[in-house]
Amino acid sequence: MRDIYQAPVLDDAFGQEDPTTGDLELEERHSLRRVAGLSTELTDVTEVEYRQLRLERVVLVGVWTDGSVEDADNSLTELAALAETAGSQVLEGLIQRRSRPDAATFIGRGKVDEVRDVVIATGADTVICDGELSPSQLRKLESQVKVKVVDRTALILDIFAQHAKSKEGKAQVELAQLQYLLPRLRGWGESLSRQGGGAGGGSGGGVGTRGPGETKLETDRRRINTRISRLKREIKNMRTVRQTKRSRRQASGIPAVAIAGYTNAGKSSLLNQLTQAGVLVENALFATLDPTTRRTAAEDGRVFTLSDTVGFVRHLPHQIVEAFRSTLEEVSEADLVVHVVDGAHPDPEGQVSAVREVLGEVGADKIPELLVVNKVDAADEETLLRLKRTWPDAVFVSARSGAGIADVHVAIAERLPRPAVDLRIILPYDRGDLVARIHRSGQVLNTRYTDDGTELQVRVNEQLAGELESFRH
């Protein structure tokens, strides 16, 4: 029976976290849950009706336009998981079959009355729609069901806001929220007439109020646009720092492997199994927003970096993709993408399609991919047989129990880019630094100790080959 290979975690410039870090973060997250009735709306945008998310008792509404009934059910089930992750209690879920969403209210007029009846019967305080609604759809539907209406995009943004920890993550989430909020600012009707002047005649201003000025809505829009510009500058600077670190890794010749996949597929658990990184693991959607990078080594000694990334989801809001573009570039700049799939999910194939769609948006669809089907201990045998036929090159694992992790190590090592130049060199015994560099970024094929030094047959990249040319034998 094959021994399970345990990859070493290298103590280097990437930092070494306490292995209990994830446990501490999980405890902190569970102890700091949202208090009903409190909010964190923008304080620098005055008197704007910001769509606070007080999600407590919710009714879900979906429109089934194409695909099978199972697809529609899976989509609403995922919306329920998103709502629960945001801290709400799901009371009811309704699906309407339509060729396209209603232009006025997302769902048809008859369905609006039915939703209103369900809201009254269940005592719900929020309706969540499984799609992105236009500002007019939100207002119209809200005026008819008489409770707050939230769409899928706002729900995902709220979860991101709860889970962001790093300065970069918080800035990215705030930018996405403001970009979503800007076209949905309310100010029509009475509030539109609240202005500090205004040229021209007409009623409403009265004597002494005419003159230069701007509406309250315009003021709020200007303030939000100013904040958006500032956040974009901050994220651009953080992006430069991230690119510098990435360039340093690339210059060292160390291959980069990125773990990508659907949210809650087990990416962080897999990273912990592969590197003992100790990052946060939680059975919740979008538990990981801040990428973690660790250095580890393959069985043949080649060093590579392994990065955990934000999870994807069907119809991931474009605001999130744009705001997190600098983070997602960790995937697009990788040498290999380890694509983690939840084998116990009702629709693993749909998850893979959704992830590949987002990878295409960030230019990572041409990078070599290793499919890893996780949670095999929770999947039924029939599903696993079907997935093995569909993806014959995939590796099947359980990150929770550790089953199959050794196979992942082997598969990654086989797919890592191999150095291009073969050399036979003799290094003096006092040049241990070069030996270490060869082990770190190349391959040692053979070693022999002589009177003149260490004779090595190596395979290295072109840059290191140039430095070793003088030692060539």
C-alpha cells in the first residue's frame, strides 16, 4: 500500500501562520453575528435611502426561463443557502415558469399577488429574488408586496461585506457595493425638489431660493462617485504590490498553482491538507475572500506556491468580478489551476461550467487545469461513477478525511512546468547556495560526490542555466 506523502511547509518569506489561525477566525466569525435592527450603511452619504439588509424572515422568488426543473430547484436551493449564510431564516420558496422575467416586476402580476399572500401568511419581512433586478423592478415589486425586496446581487454583496477581513478585501467589497448602489439611489418625487437653489422660473422654489445649486440626489451621486474613484486608486496601488510579489516569485522560477472552484467546494480544506496552512474552514458560502499563498514541495523536491482564491457561484455579480480582478489575477497568472468540485452537490457539472465561465472572464481559461472532485465520502456511488466517466482524468478525494490527498500531490507534480535546460555541473562544496536554488526551482536528476565538488545532473530554467554555465562539466 502506498505511503501517504506529507508535503513539507517551508518557512520562508511568505510567512508561517499558527496552525490554529483558522480555528480562531471561525470562533470569531461565529461570535460576532449580526444583531437584528442594526446596520452599517454609509455614513458619508446623508439622507439617502440605502438598501439596508436586515435579513431575518425571508421568502425566495425565482423565475425559471430555461433548463430543467432540477436546474431551477438547484438555483433556488443555492439562493436559500446564500440567504442563510447572510443570517436569514428562509420561510418559503416560489418559482414561476416564464419565457423571460417580467420587465416591470420580475415576476408576473398574478405571481406578485401570490407572493404578497405568502408574505402575509408567513410574516416575512423580506423577499429575495433569484436574479439581478433593475432599479425600477425593485421599486415596483417592493411597492406591491409591501416589504423590502432584495435581489441576488445585493445578497452576495452583503455576504462578501460580512466575510472580508483584509484591507484589500474590504476595499474591493465596498467598491462593488457602491457600484451596485449608484444606479439605485432614490431621490425622485419630493426628494428631487430638495435643492439649494436652481436657475430659472417655475414653482417649487419660491422667492429667495432660486440660484445655483444641485439636488440632493446629485449631491449623493457626486459623493459616491468621489468615493468610488478613491477606492479604485487604493485597489490599484494594492494591485501593484500584489504584482510585485508575483513578479518576484516568477523571477525565482518557482511555479505557481492556484486553487479555484465553486464556493463551499472545499478549497480551503484542500489547501490545509496539502500544506497544513491552518486557514479558516467553514461550511458556509464565501467563507474565504482573502487569498492565502503558501510554499510547498512536490515529491521530487521541486518547490511551488499554492494559492487559495475566492469561490465562484452561478451568475457571480459583475461588480464582484471587476472589484476582485486583482485577486483573481492570482489564477490567471498561475502555471496550473487546481479546480475543486463538490462531488456531493446535486449538480457538479453545473458548478464546473459556472467556474469555467468566470475563469474565462479573467483570462484564465487557457491555463492547464487539474480537476479535483472533493467530498467523495458524502457523495453516493452512482454519482461518483457518473463523474468518473465524465472526467476520467480527475482526482477523487475527501479533504476532510485525507483520502486521495497523496494522489493530488502526484497529479500536481506531473503537471507542474518542467525546467527546459539539462546540465551536468560540478559545484564546489562551498556553493551550497546554488545547490539550494537548484532544488528550489529546478530538478536534480543525479548526484555524485567527487574530490572537486558535487557533480550534479540537473534540469533548470534558462535564467539559472546561465548562472551555472561556468560550472558546466
